[in-house]
Amino acid sequence: MPTEILMPALSPTMEEGTLAKWLVKEGDTVSSGDLLAEIETDKATMEFEAVDEGVIGKILVAEGTEGVKVNTAIAVLLEDGESADDIGTASSQSEPEPGSAPAAKETVPETASETTAAPAPSAPTTADGTRIFASPLARRIAAQKGLDLSAIKGSGPHGRIVKADVEAAESAPSPKEEAAATPAATQASAVPSGPSADAVAKMYEGRAYEEIKLDGMRKTIAARLTEAKQTVPHFYLRRDIKLDALMEFRGTLNSQLAERGVKLSVNDFIIKACAIALQQVPDANAVWAGDKVLKLTPSDVAVAVAIEGGLFTPVLQDADQKSLSALSAQMKDLASRARDRKLAPHEYQGGSFAISNLGMFGVDNFDAVINPPHGAILAVGAGKKRPIVGEDGALAVATVMSVTLSVDHRVIDGALGAQLLNAIVENLENPIAMLA
């Protein structure tokens, strides 16, 4: 039967998107992996690939349509032997209600091409005779791998099993793991959102204001940070860091790297210092995973990047193993593409630790909100000249930067957080040692 192509969830937080551009037209033949469309999510513009083979029978959502909900049908895919005449019939059919008798469509025979193709077995059924809906390609792959389709959960329309489901069957999470994730999802959805829009608007009757529509990114930021502050037990650790040695060392390196077009920023050193600190204090290199803590081996550091209307936190993987010049180049590339909303999900997901630097805006210090599931985030203020008392008791002037480490107490206790912050401070006040 014709298959509905649904609006995909291209990021964990996506609820709706804009169908920016179709890359196929009605009548085109597509295979698994072919590009179908460009879709704007709350974070970026991404390409959407086909998960099955067939012919584009009908496009249901036009280019440029905004606010298309995830799992909304956007096109119809025809299999071998099907035509556009079958679309109306298929769209009028629906899945049977739980406990009801199987609908008539479950007894409709397969098309000639499905029943005669040798590699594709006939339509499978469960032990009670209920048909298992799966594409011909998915049935062929399952037969080749010796997989039981009744044990595979389909991601296609109405639970239809497609190629990607069969290929991922061996690595799919167990029912126990899925059940463990359910309480967290329920808890997140239960987070209150405050007064209603009407109630707030009523407070400002008679006052001039401009109503600004929330885009997908702003909605996501509001939801995630509200959840973080209400569900993550934050505590805060503060330190001042003397930057004079770092500034002198940075100047020396930049003069030597000028011919290569490399200019290191203070933020590059902060990223490196935090990445090394996560290796020096490995128990703090961890994330909260609902009913467990995941202790990471690599130092994957996320860095907040401000863009118009919101922010991204691209992740620099294995940051402890990269040179300062490599980190600088990668950060510039990620920041540039973040501002153009061209980052792929794997480039802004993951990591165990984040950095938010507002020092460039003249902010002395602030407390950052943890980005779940990270265990901590470092808020970085501006480096400024201050009077200090030296070790000999004499007054002196030094460049000092204030930082605040926000910590998830479920993952990192106070003493462990202090060890992590001390390691960061030590690395930044002795920058040459970071290259050893």
C-alpha cells in the first residue's frame, strides 16, 4: 500500500519545522538514502533522506510551509505495482483501535511485484494472525539477516517497518532501557510554564508593546532552561584567575603563528584548560542519564555561541588531544556555521561540560544554567586589571578573571567540583604546562 512520508524529528527537541525546499518532484523514483527535502528545524536547515525505495506519488506539503508538526504526512511514496489511484484509498484507511477487529486493509493481498519477487517473503503476521506492516525492502533484509519482524518496532507511518528499522534492529535499545527513559520524559513534560499568554496580556492592557512571535529556537531554549532550573540541583563554585602569565604566553605564540594566519584567543586557552582538567579529574567528566551516571572517557567540551535570536552550543570532541591552533580553527568554523544555522545535530549534541563566556561583553561574573545532561558549565567573566596582594605581602596589579562553575549535584559533589575548578585555574595560571 502507499506509504506516507512523515515530517521527521531531525533533532531531539524538534516539534515542528519549515519545509524549506523539495529536492524531488512527483513521479521521481527514490531509493533509501536519496535526498528528499531541506527542512528548517529549531536549530538548523538540514537535508532529509528517504528511508525506503519507491516513487513519489504525491507531495502533500508545499515548499515554504511553516509550522509543519513532526509526524505530519508531507508526501506519499508508491511501491512497485502501485499508482496514484491507490493514494486516495490508502489515505482513507486508518489503524484499528486497540482491542477492535483487524481492519479490512489487513486482509488485502500484496501487489504482484511483492508476492512474486523471490527475495521478498510474503506479508508476515504475528502469532494471532495480525499482519505486520513492513516494506518489501525491509522484509528482504530481515529475511537475509534472519530477523523476526514481529520483534522489530517500525518507525514508518502507523508503525510500518522500513529499511532503517531492520538495519538498526540489533543495536536497538531493549524494552527495559526504553522503560527507564519514560519517567524522565514524563517529568519533563510536566514542567509548568507559568501564567497563560492571555493572563499576561491582560496585565498590560492599555500599555504600548510589540508582540514578538517565538520561533522554534526560542521555544526550545525556554523549555530546556526552564526544565534545567526546576529539575537540576545546581550549586555554584567561584574563583578568581590571574591571567598575566597566560596573556604574555598568548602574545608570544600569536607573534610566532602570525605567518600561518593563526591568532589564538583567551577562549581557546579556556577550552584547552577545561578539557585537560576533565582528564585530570576524570570522575567529574560525567553526565546525568536518568537512573545512572555516565562517566565519559574523552573530553568533549561544548561552547556557547550567541546567534541572532538564541544560541548554539557546538561540541569540540577530544579537545584535550588537540593543539591550541587546531582548537582555534575548529571553534571559528563551528561558530561561523552556527550563526548561519548550518550545524548538523552531531555537532551540537553530546559533551559533558560547557563553557559560556560573556567576558567579551564586559560582564564581570555571572551564574550559567546547566545544559542537561551536562554535569557542569563554566561561566567566564571579563579579565580586568585589579589590585592584588602578592605572596610577599606587597600590593601589585594583575589581570584577573572571575569564573563561576555551575554544577549538577546529582553528578558531582562539592569536593569533586572544587577539584575540577582548581584544575582549571591551575591550567590557566600555568599555560605552558598545558602543552607538555
